[in-house]
Amino acid sequence: MLTCVRALLASLMICGAAAASWAVEMRAAVLRVDYPRLLPVSRFDLRPGDIGFAGAALADRDNGTTGAFLGHSYETVTRAAAPEEADAALEELLADGIRVIVVQAEAGDLLRLADHAAEEGALVLNASAPETGLRDAECRANILHVAPSHQMAADAVAQFAVWKQWQDWFLVEGTNPADRALGEAYRRAAEKFGAAIVEERAFEDTGGSRRTDSGHVLVQRQLPTFMQGAEDHDVVIAADATDYFANYLPYHLWTPRPVMGSGGLRPVTMHGAHEAWGATQFQTRFEDVAGRYVMPEDYNVWLALRAVGEAVTRTDSGAPDVIRDYVLSEEFELAAFKGQPVTFRGWNGQLRQPILLFDGRITVSVSPQEGFLHQRSPLDTLGLDQPESQCTAFN
């Protein structure tokens, strides 16, 4: 009997040693670049101080639940920096030995930071920059894109409009560079899915307050006149990436029509009212951590770090090259509370994911829409497909 007990204890010690040898202490970071911004049109859209960081806190909790059984631990360091401080903040993270970094930054800063991170062998996950070019000719081998591109968002809206047989579009575009980039994505989406842009107009951004005393009065006077005399159309598509006019459109048109895009029905990765496919449990966990409703930026960071956690679980490694190779492989998939697993595109590092169409209260629909097919995955009907992408960094 004593011999059996000793054998059992020896076996347990061997198993414990083996488990310890597989243990991973996964340290990652979220670097958020905070830019000077005008106040949003609505107070409901004020950015909380922990935006993005709350998603990281939930991801650490979720990753830790599985990690506890495997001897893996997770810690995410969060840094907020002004644009001029971003390089120094990245340098501090790299000096601290962190080699997996989720970045919330505009395109130019993202590319510069990622290029510096690449010199240290670090992996960057883009949680905010939507420019399609980052997934195209400007792609980088060490950037994985969790945030959808402008083209993915535009295609999601376009599919729903075409499914509804709203084929004739009136495109209203802002005058800032980001607005024009989004407008171009809608032009491509119209061509891709057989819609017709019957007229285009540009709404001038004159600056100034968009919320206080006279802001809504001026827009109320301007928009109906601005929209007068348009060609017959089924739907108004708004390209307002800088948030200064689109939210006023639905009730200030000359001809009453649905509004989609940057106002009315909007494409988002997640919102606080989404409950389908088990999302209620995600919402309640997030609210327990943050004390508020989730925002898309929180979800993007959570999803990025959950992808990292899944890779660590499957590979027993926290090395950035191992994580990258695994998530780009056919073996990777991750539940995202949107009806089907999400995966990465191996040719440009973009995460395939459904896009929620949100009216400010509920999920009205989810793209890709029924009937839009693809030889690989219906999710590849959203955004650049492999033959369209000029990205060669992943070859």
C-alpha cells in the first residue's frame, strides 16, 4: 500500500513539474493615443476615461479563467499618451519586456509605432484605425487588425441596403480627409454590390461648436435646404467619420428617406444592447468590470487580447511570433458573441467578423446578409478580398 502511495505522489510531482514547464506568464499592453477632439454631437457619446482599458481588464479576467487550469497567467499594462508622447510610451513598454501590444491610434501613428515595435520583434494589434490602406499596400507583417476597415463597414451597410432593395443611393460626404476616405469606401461598396449612387454632395465642416446653443439650430436650418432638389433615391448614405453632421440627418431631410452609414443605421463591432448569441453574459461581465455599457473600442481591445489568450492556450507559448503564426493559421477561431467564430485573413492580417447594424437602441441586422456568398467564407464578402488586396507582407 505504501509503495502505491509513493508511486502516486511521484506521478503527481512529475505532472506538476510538467505543468510548471508549460506555464506562461503572458504580459501584454494597451497603448492608447489620445488626440485633441471636439466634443461629440451628443453627450451620450462622451468618451469615458477608461475606454479600451476596460476591455483589457475583462480580457485578463476571461483569459485568466482558462489560464488558471493550465498554469498560465495574464497581465495587461495600459498606457495613455498624447501623440507627441506615444513613441516614448512604446519605448517604455518595450524596455519592460512587453512584446504584444494593442494599439489605439490613428493610421500614421500606428504605422510608425508598429515599425519601431518590429525592430524589437513585437506584435501589434490594431484596435481602432479603420483605413483600408493599412490592410492593402501599407500593410505590415507585425500588425494584426482587429478593428474593421472602412471597407468592411461600408460593405456591411451596402449589403443590407441591397437586401432591402434600396438600390439608389444619395451619398452625403463630409469634407475632412477621414470623411472622404469613408465616402470612397461607400463608392466601392456600391460598385461591388450593384447599387447606384444617383447623386453625391459634400457637407462643409465649418468648425465651431456642434452641441451648444446654436449648433442644432444652424444644422436644422442648413440641412433641409442642403438636401433639397436631389435625384430620386431610396436611401441616404452618410460618410461622416469626424462626426459633425450625420446624426442630424434622419429628421432634417428634404425628402423623407432612411439614413444609413455614419447616422441612422450604423455599422459597429459591438454595442451595449446586443444580447443575441450569448452576448448577454458578455455584457454583464463587462458592466461588472467597468460599471458602464460597452463601447466598440472596449470590444475591439477585448477581442484582440482574447485572440492572444486563445493562442497562448493552444500553443503554450507567449512568444509574439508563435502567437502571430497560430492566429493566422487555419486552426484558429474564436467565439465573439456574433453568431459565428471569427478568424484572421492570412493575406493581410485582418480579423474576419460580422458587423452589427445599430440604430442607437437595438441590433437591427447583422452583416454579412443572407444570400451574399463567398467560396471561402461569407465573412470575406466584407472588406478587401484576397485578389483585391495589394498586401505582400504576409506572403
